[in-house]
Amino acid sequence: MGKAEQEQLRREDCRRAVLRYLSQREGLSFSLGAIVAGLRMEGQFDEDEVKAALHFREGLNHVRKDPDAVGSTPYWQATAPGVLAHERGQ
């Protein structure tokens, strides 16, 4: 397997892990740092990988980003279509 294929598989694994993490905590929102910390056991994804996965899933309407009411930290949450995608293994 070439390097490009390995990198693509890692991106896909991160996208799945991010959606799984948020879907299993439906209704809760997490900062980027909290998601990275929560995924440490799943594959040691770094902050850039998780951020890219979140933006990818946001484009599919699987997650949404909510700003902090009194600050600028974005918090991420699974949407109903995201939970359904997770349940269907997408």
C-alpha cells in the first residue's frame, strides 16, 4: 500500500472516529481539544486531523459548530443526520 493510500485511510478512520465520538454523546457539545483528548485511545489523531474531519463532516451536515455564548471557542455536536449516518455505518 502506498503512502497516499495510507494517508487516505487515516483520514477516513479519523472522520469515522470523530462522528462516532460525537454520535455516542448525542446532545452534548465538545471543544476541539476535548474531542482530540477523547479520541486518544482510538488512534492518536492530532488536532489538525480532527479539525479537518470535523469540517468535512460539517459539510455533510453530520456535525454542527456552535460558538460559546460568552467566548469564541467553537463547540461541536452531532446532528440528527450525523447520528443516523453513524448508525448506518457511513
